[in-house]
Amino acid sequence: QVQLVESGGGLVQPGGSLRLSCAATGSNINLYVMGWYRQAPGKQRELVATITSRGTRNYADSLKGRFSISRNNAENTLSLQMNNLYPEDTAVYYCNAVHEMIGTNYWGKGTPVTVSS
């Protein structure tokens, strides 16, 4: 079992930056693909970015260059640096962990991000 707790969300002005964090407990994340997803009001949950245990990153095409995902296996944490934020980035951001061998899938409860002036 992996428990995931997100933090770092909040209100930011357009063009601003935020750094989200996800703390994992219950199991070490070194065998998991870790990811960030988001769900805007009235929309389906969508991929933001993932990072494998070896550090291979994958981003939603529309977010490349503005968002950066990173992980620290020793500290059991995942981060998302978000720069040059737009109002359309407003969403609840969720941390996700998928075991690379057996596929078990865990979600955090999310942290809300609001981009508004």
C-alpha cells in the first residue's frame, strides 16, 4: 500500500509559478512510475506528466516547457514545478503511483491550483 499526500497548491496570478509536492508513505517509490494528473471543473482527469523509476519523463504536449516533474526516491517524494501559469491551468492536481512490475495504482486526494488575477 502506498499513501500519497499532495501539497503546494493555492492561488497564483497568471504568469506566476507554483511547486507541488507529493509525499509517499507505506512503501518506497523506487519501483513505481510516478505521475501528476489534473482535473479541471467539468472536465475529465488528464495527464500532466510522468516519471519512471529510471527518470524517464513524459509530458502532456501542451505543457512541455512550462512544467517540470522530478522525483527523489531517497526522500520518497515527487515534485512538479509549474511556471508561467495560465488560467486554464486551474484544476485539482493529483499525485499517482503505478508499480512498474505489477501495475497496482494509487492516487492522492489532490491539491487545488487556481490561476487568477
